[in-house]
Amino acid sequence: MSSVGTLRFAVIAIMVGLLELACRTGLIGPTVIIPPSAMVESLWQILAEGDLTTDILSTFGNVLAAAVLSVVVGFVAGLAIHPLPRLRGALEPLLASYYAIPTFMFYPLFIVFFGVGNRAIIAIAFLLAVVSMVTSTLTGLDRIPPILRKTAKMYRMNRVSTALLIELPATIPHLFTGIKLSVAYAFIGVIASEFILSGAGIGYSISYAYNNFNNRAMYGLMLLVVVAVTTVNMVLHSIDRRFQERSRR
């Protein structure tokens, strides 16, 4: 483990240890937060019993669908916008201010168009995630060396071949920023939507546990989300770092 990784682990361990101590000594009451060890026990019990397996798989499936859609559509949209400077000039201010708009205020429209269920949840998460991929794609395309595009023209490559064989590999180091943000926004969109649009999923289960004063289940599920998001982000960060190292060679 690198020195940075060791320091990161030490900081997390200290924070968890302090929270455990505060909960065990009564400084923080059990009605507020339960000890981290109790969260782990609760999560283990939830996974072992299997009662919420369907909800967990539903949430992760929706996150995967929203993330993949946002990455693919965002990349294609970026490719389409990039060669059109006037269109890009008109859209960039809108893209820059996009996240100032609270997307969840439109959830009644999503219910009308998609109904109550997974499609509406995926649609909201997709809208949250796709813009970050579009902007990252535009940034990556801006930084492609001109010689690569000249090579594509020399070999008379069509638009699709140029996008897949030239632009995509060259922009991957920059695209990973959009991918990481898309995954993060997909998690946020799906879990938050499940609080208001679904009768299933991790978000719904957390809300149900909270309303029934079941702190153990609530914090166990919250720990599951934290572990899942952290794991996915660490994997993506590791891949991104390798691409960055290769791009510097």
C-alpha cells in the first residue's frame, strides 16, 4: 500500500474509532447514531437473511442502467456537439447552469410519462448524470492532438470509425472524469428517487426503517450504500490513474 493509501486508511480508521467511542460512552445517543460496529452487524444480518436482496439488486440494477445510459448518450452527444461551434456556444451556458435546476421538482412529469417504477427512477438518475459526461467529452475532444485527426482523414476513415478508433481512445483519460461523476450522480438519483417514487429499493427501505424507528436497519443499509459507492469509486479511480500514467508516457 502506498503512503497516500496508508494515510487514507489511517484517517478513516481514526474517524470510525472516534465515532465508536462516542456512541459506546453515551456521548451520542443510540436514537441518533448507532456504533459503527453495530452498523456492520446490522448489514451482515440484512445480507444473511436475504429479505432485502430483491430491493438491493433493484437499486444496483437501476444505478447500472442509469450510469451506462448517461455515459453512452453523453459521449455520443459530445461527439455531435463538438464539431458545431455555434450549437456548442448556445448550449455551453445552459450546461454550465444545469445543476442549478432541482431536477426532482419535475418528478410528477416523470410519473406521467413513465409511471411509478424503475423507468421513472432511471430517467431521473440519467438526467442527473448525463450532463457531466457531455461536458467531459467536450473537454476531452478539445485536447486531442490535431495530428490524430489528420491521420484519420489521411486514411479516409468515416465518422463512426474516427469516433471509435481515434477520438474515444484519445479522450479516455478525460472521459473518466465524466464516468466517475456519472456513476456518482446515478447513485444519488436512484436512491433519492426511491424515497419518493418507489415501493422497493434501498432508498425505500431506508425510508421505511426511518419511519418505523428501526435505526439498526436504517444505518445498516446506509453503510451498504457507503461501501458500494466507495468501492466503485476506488476501482474507477485506480483505472483512471493508470490511463493518466499511460497518457504521460
